[in-house]
Amino acid sequence: MKRCLLTVLAVTVLWSLMDMLIHGVILMSTYIETAELWRPMDEMKNGLMSVVTLLLSASFVALFSKFSSRKCPKSGALFGLIYGLGAGISVGYGTYCFMPIPYSLALGWFLAYAVKATAAGALAGLILKEDGDA
């Protein structure tokens, strides 16, 4: 239980740092170009976003912990990649279907989810690693 909580915390921190890079640097020019679609910075719900990230991390770790037959970085990365591809399709391309975002943003969100989840899976596999697993 202790390692699972540590893993949730580690994934939350990892995703928060990656989000700062992805959304605050890599995709920022696209957000600026489409400013009419977003809340002004002073109206952003950053506290809620932190809670969402924590809960998503907990769900991710619980799924990996419960359904992965091996707990190691390699199986974690594979789990994360599959999870990230599914979530990325939903968030990136699902949003693109009904919201007037540029295609580059849909692609960026898709790729971001795939990369973030793969990294989180590898990290979860490392922390939850069972004796004898590579």
C-alpha cells in the first residue's frame, strides 16, 4: 500500500512537470493563437487541475497495479503506451471533432498523452517492481 501511494505521488509529480513543459512551453504558441477558446489565465482552475491530476494518477496506478501481470519498467511502459494511446485519441482527436482547435493541437495532445503515460508506466513499474522482474 505504501509503495502504491508513493507511486501515485511520483506519477502526479512527473505528470505535473511534463504538463508544465508541454503546455507551458511546447504548445503555448498554439494556445496564444487560439486564446478566444480558453479562460483568461486569472480564471484558470489550477487547484482543480491539481486534484484532477492526482485522481488520474491514482486511477492509472490502480489499473497498472491490479491488471499488470508483471511489475517492472518494461511492462509499465507498455501499459502506459497503450493507456496513453487510448486517452490521447479521446482527448486529442475527440476534442478536435467538436471544438474548433487546430489540428496541430489535437496531434500535440494525442502525442503528449502517449509520452506522458509511457513515462508514468515506466516509473510505476520501477517503483512497484517485484523481485526477479527486469
